[in-house]
Amino acid sequence: ALYSQFASHNAHTLAAVRRMARDRGVAVEHQRLHGMGEALYDAAQEAWRDETVIVRAYAPVGGHEELLPYLVRRLLENGANSSFVHALLDERVPASAVAADPISLVEQAPDRHPKIPVPKDMYGDRQNSLGRDYSQAADREAHAKALETVDREKLTSGPIIGGKLRAGIDPQAVTNPFDRSQVLGHVSEATSTDIDAAVEAAGRAQIDWDRQGGAKRAVVLRAMADALEADLDRLVALLSREAGKTLNDGVAEVREAADFCRYYALLAERDFAAPQTLKGPTGETNQLILHGRGVFACISPWNFPLAIFTGQIAAALAAGNAVLAKPAEQTPLIAAEAVRLYHKAGLNPDLLALVPGRGETVGAALVAHPGIDGVAFTGGTDTAGAINRSIAARPGAIIPFIAETGGLNGMFIDTTALKEQVIDDVIQSAFGSAGQRCSALRILYAPKESADALIEGLKGALAVQTVGDPADPKTDIGPVIDSESRRALEAHVERLAREAKVIARAALPLGSEKGDLFAPTIAEIPTPDFLEREVFGPILHIYRYEPSELQSVASRLAARGYGLTLGVHSRIEAFAAEVTALVPAGNVYVNRSITGAVVGVQPFGGEGLSGTGPKAGGPNSLIRYAAEKAISVNIAAQGGDPA
């Protein structure tokens, strides 16, 4: 039923395909690029003169913009040391080597290539996390079963102290942002008595936890990673229902949570194993020891209700602390499941308490509580400022504040950038996760010379994005988190219609009014600093600039005061370096999307107005969760230096 076509300039490939086709009695077509391969196919026609050899020559067709990247790629491929064409033209390479069977070379190895690890082992020093592929029917079926299970359950969240769920106060229904008529479960708020009890239990348990050392704490963190992966399908289903996450976003979130646990386990073993010996004069010993600070309050956001929630806790635990965790008001159910998994993984329940509630009540009480020894926060800049002021007003010891907030994130492209790659990365950066990432792209700076073609491409790409139920595998963009967010975004679109130019909006499905679906939007803005602050949702703003304006345009963005991520698309390294120097940002991504940092590979976080550091998932992640103690001993007073 298939008519097969094989394009190759490799004599070995050509002969192999011909042999397989002959053995199976099927007709195939061979292809070569116009201007290449004539000698090869002339020889083939001569060798197989008794057979019908169909050869089609093909040629790239188009303008300079389309042809140049194609031809450059061909030059790179054919010029590579490993290419057949390169080897054929190199007289130093014997014919037997040129015609060697590549399969036999692979089969000579006893197993897979020793220097190419399987995906699970790709990091070398820690295990990679488990994924899903929803193009596979088996993975879709597993998701459907997990979704049915979640929909049958009536989940409960509330104060979890010492491993036990307490009654709390002010019970509320938790609903699905895609369909507000669907009640997923209920949550109650922690009281001041609950918080006091949690702090007291955590303080007692923390002392022994800290003394156990990094290696023993790492065992629990790795067990938590395994527990997350064992429950992956159910967690993804719950993330789609409670947080509006598409399936791929849900898988990425579970993977990130597991990666945090394994990476921080590695850091715990490395940094908290034994005292670090410092160099000094003969007659004394000098050591530096890291240990936990005490009890941390971890306050996490709704846009990463599992990954950041789990990661903050894992960092604090790895450094030897106990934790009181306050999840976002919108996503308490997934937080309760994560806490239960931590306890199931072997963590002393007294070391981790869940204290859900509103920021102005539970959040404020946590930050001001005298038993709290540090605060980790991810969320809005205004809230971070309020927490910072509250901490500064506390009597007693100055406690660390580890914050990560959003940013007015921009991407600069020049005329050398590959349009198709820019479109893919811009769509992913601006509209992935419904634009609800602190790293999401807010403003695209496009050169006037190529802006029209780029904008047409972006409009076409947006038009084929499917907006709908995030639990459906075919959905690309789900709802925003709540009605307050949706109304704020709609109000911003009205401003764009008055003061700028709305050029595209995605289509919403029938019945979108039952939840908080918002139509992703592209708009052109009249000035490079049109946005005074971050617009947290799927709205892309485009500004056209002249190359001569680059410095002033970038400076006006930088003058807004905060940028968490910065993107650059260019084939000229000097352009990327110039933009990076002009726009201070915590994370810079060149020729790729600006979302989707990888734990242990791309540490993520901001400085200045976008955060206080250290970067999450980086080698310095645990420093501010820990306290340092220096011990110097005059061993000469004991009779000499035993070393």
C-alpha cells in the first residue's frame, strides 16, 4: 500500500535499500539532490541494467530566505568528517572503509556504545526522571484510567500536622478551572493553633534530622522521587483538573519535582557529608561545617503547584531543616498529595506540615512566627516585597528570605534568525502553560525588515493551537487559573485595543464560559516599554525596532527594573552578547525557548527585583537554607600536631 522513496547520496545505503527491495519484490524510488550524486546513480544504472531503477532528482525551490539555511545545512552535513561524501572524496580513506557496513560496526560492540548512556542515566551522577509520550495509545489509556480515578475521588486538603489531617476552619470547595461546576474536593484553612503546633513539632524533630547528615537525608529524598514517579499518571490527572495543566505540562511538572528531589539529594551528600577542612598554619585545625537553620516556611505558587512546592521543601529538608509548607489558595489538593507522598517515602511526619490558607492570614502568620528560621517564597513581586518588610520588622535574629518572582521578560531577534525556529520558540515561550510561567515571554522585539513575515507566521501558528480541556491529550492551551486572572487579562486586551493594536486571538471552543478559558492574544505595541509590569497570561506583545535603535530599545526595557528571563535569536554571537549586556536578567536563552529550565543543568531564578537567589536547581541551591559554623582548634596546646 506504500510507495517508498529513499533519498541518499550514500552508496552503501543505496545498495542496501536495493537489496531489501529486491528480496521483498517491491518497487521503490530513489532520489538525489539536483547537482549531486550523478556519478553514483549512473553507476547504479550500469550495475543494475537488467532492473528498472527509478531515480528522481529534486531541487530546493524558493527565495533567499528559504534556500540559504537549506544550503548551509547541506554544506555542514556533506562536509562532516563522518559523511559518506566527505569520505568518498578523501583519497586517504580506503574504499573498504568507505563501503564498510555500519550495522556490523555497531554489532561488534558487546552492548550499547559505552560512552552513550541510556536516557535514565544521561546525567551520570543522578537518575533522570520518567516521562510519558501521549502519541502512544498505551500512555493515553493510562491517563484516561487515572482521570477516572481522580474524578471518582473526593479529595481533602487542610492542616496536616504530624501526619494527621486536622479540621481547620472555613472549608471551601476546590473546583476545575476548565469547568467550575466540577467539584474536585474541599480544603480548610489552618488556624493559629495549628501553626503553633506544627512549629513546635517541627522544631523538636529538626534537631535529630540535622544530626543525621546529608547522606541519610538523601535516602528519603530519593525515595520521594521514586514515589512521585510511581504515582505519575494520577498526579498528572489531578494537575489537569485542579491547576488547568495540559498533559505534557503535567508530566514536565512531575518530572521536575522528582529531579529536584534527586538533585538536592546529591547536594546533601556532597555539602553535608563531613566538615570541610580549611588550610591553616601548623599547630591548629580549621573546619567549616554546614547544618540546618531550624524550621523553614515554604510558600509556593499555583502555576507550579507540585514542582515548586516539592522543590522548596526538598531544598530545605536536604539542608537539615524542618518545613511548614503553605500552598497557593487555588491548588491545595495537589499539595496535600505531595505531603502525603513525602511521609510515605519515609520522612518523619513532624518534619513536614501542610498549612493551607490565605496569604493575608496563614502566610502572614508564618512569616511573623518567632519559631520560623527562614522563608522560601515563589510568587508575585508585590507579595515578595510585603514578606521582605515583615521579616525586616521581626525582633531577634535576621532570618534568610529566598525569593523568586516574575519578570518583564523579553526576546530580541535579528534578521539572521531562522524564522521557523523563532516561531516555534515564541509560541512555546508565550503561550505554553497558558502564559502562566514566571519565565514566559511577554515582549518580542522584531526587526522592522523581517517583522511582517514573522508576524504572519506567528498568527498562523497561533491559529492551529487548540484551546480547551487540559485533560484532553489534543489540547495545547488550557484555562487560566481563576476568574480574577481572566478578568485582568480581558481588561488588558481592552487597553491594547485602545492604545495598541490587537492582531490575532485564538479561537475558544463552545462552552468556554463554564470555566476560565481565555483566548490567547498577539498585539503590537507602540513603544518598547509599553508594559509597566508583567501581564501574567497568554498575551504576546510585539515591538518593531530598527537595528540602529537596539541600544535605546533594550535600555528602555531594562529601565523597567526587572527581568527574570531574556531570549535572543540570532546566528551572530556578537548580537547575542550585546543584548545580554544591555538587558540584565537572571537567565538568558539563545536560539531556544525561554521557558523549561532543567534541574541541575539550567539553574533558574532571578536577582534584584526578580528574586534574591540562589538559583533553584543549581549547585549553590542549598547555601541559604543552611547555616555555617567554623571550628578552630589549637592542637599545639594538646602537645603537638598529629598530622
